[in-house]
Amino acid sequence: MKHVGRRITATRLSLEWSEQELASRCGMALDLIEWIEEGTIVPDDQQLRQLAIALEVSEDYIRGLTLAPTTILDEDVRSFVQSLFNSDYQIMQQFKLTFQGRALSAEETKQFLSLVRSELVK
């Protein structure tokens, strides 16, 4: 989950903060901030919440579930986005995707999932 560290680093740098500044603002050790940003460790829920508050972004943004820093996803959308890390088959079993009232075929669903996944890793 290196994207978590990359999001934190990018946001911190956009604020022109040092790692020490971020550590101070969220009450964490400097080493912990370094490890999180490097992707050596993944922050737990409490640490993620502290980081989001300090950086003034949503937890969903840090997790890479949205491209908009302040967007907070509703539970159904969050569930769908988190499921994108599952296989296509698992997603098709869990969700029935439609477009303009028409159910997507298996091939259309795979193409849609591929597009969405490519956008998430930018």
C-alpha cells in the first residue's frame, strides 16, 4: 500500500511541511512518519485519522479511494471502490453494474473495471 505513503508525502509537500512538522502536528514520532511515507508500514485507522486531520484531507483520499482531497465517500461507494482490489469475478458476483438502465455485459464490466483501476493508481 505504497500509495498511502505517496499521498501523504505529496500532500505534506504541497503544504511545504517537513516530515518533522507533520509529525509534530499529528502527534507521531518522526520515524513513524518516515516509515509510513516510505511504505515500510501502513498506518492503522487511528494513525490514518490523525494524519488526515493534520493534513486537512479525507481518510478516503489518503487511502487512494478518491482523487479529490476532501471527498468523503458514502458507504456504498467506498465498498465498491475498495472491492476494485478484488478480482473481476468477485466484483461481478457482488455488484451488478448498469449504464443508463442497461446491465453491462461481462466484457463491458471488465473494461469498466480496467479503466477505473487505471485512474486509481495515477
